[in-house]
Amino acid sequence: MSAKAEVRFGETATRLAGQAALLVGWTPDTFWAATPAELMAIAMAAAPPPGDGIDRTTLTAMMERDTHG
């Protein structure tokens, strides 16, 4: 592993450990004992649910209403 990759890993691991501590109160020992799947489950639970979006017809209608006052 290159020195640059080691720094990037260390910075990323520190950030993730801090986020896990803030979100769920994990200690560093708990963070390092966790699996990536466990960490991902926490991240997914903290993320907002995905939206359904908007279809082109609705968008066009909204744009027309806005354009015409």
C-alpha cells in the first residue's frame, strides 16, 4: 500500500469512526470490531429514503404553469 493510500485510509477510517460514534454511540473498539455490512446498515438507516422522482409529463406541466403565470 502506498503512503498516499495509507493516509487516505487513515483519514477515512477516522471520519467513519467519528460518524459511528455520533450516530449510534459506538466506541472505537466497537467500530473496529464491526463488519462493513454493519457500518453500511447504520449509514443506510441514517440516510433519507429515496424519492420516487417526477416524470417528464408532470415536469412539463409544471414548467408550462410557471411560464404562463
